[in-house]
Amino acid sequence: MAALLVEKRISGVPVVDGSGAPIGMVSEGDVIGRSEAEREARQDWWLTTLAEGEAVNPEFLASLSYPTARDMMSAPAISIDEKTSLGEIAGILTKHRIKRVPVVCDGRIVGIVSRADLLRALVARPHIPAE
């Protein structure tokens, strides 16, 4: 996942289901920005279930593969439609404390609006002087 973010020069990517509908987002913060305690807490639920309360063998833990996008993603995905106004987008980003939001049309992602995109759009708007 980290390689994808670096290769595409992006800071987050949506996770979609089989039909292309967004189910979550994976960001740089999801990949590397969590404390060790937070990373362990995210794994504990499935390790506890697997071990049924017994200590998990350290060799088994070492053999585990890298987490999947589903393991790392922030969910559920917050999304907008193509007609969402700039003001509404700003409100959604602020309310949910997120940096980007997928744009959905007919249940499928057609784009993403980031905070940087929002700022560029606001700067590009013509200034209308007050009367």
C-alpha cells in the first residue's frame, strides 16, 4: 500500500468493494502514522479471536503477511456526489476530520476531492466585490 501511495504521489486511496462502491480509505496516516499501541489494538481483535485467549506463538506472529487494505483502512467511507458544493465539501472535511473525500456517481467512485483541491477551487473563484 505504501508503495502505491509513493508511486502515484498521492496521500490516500479509496478502498472499494466488488461493485466499485467505496467502503473505506487508506491514507499515509493509516499506513505509518499510528502509534505502536494503536497498531497493536487494531490487530488485537483478530489475534484474540484466533488464539481464543491463549498466548499467541511469536513464531506464528512473525510468519504473518502484511496487512491488507481492509485491515488498514478508515471505515466507513464518507463520500459525496458530483453536485456537492464547495461549502458542503469543506463542512464534511471539517466535521469528519478527514483530508479527502471520494466523489461517487451511480454507486462508483469517479474522483476524489482533497483539501488541496478545495483550496485551489476557492482561490480560482472570481472575487465578487461587496456592494
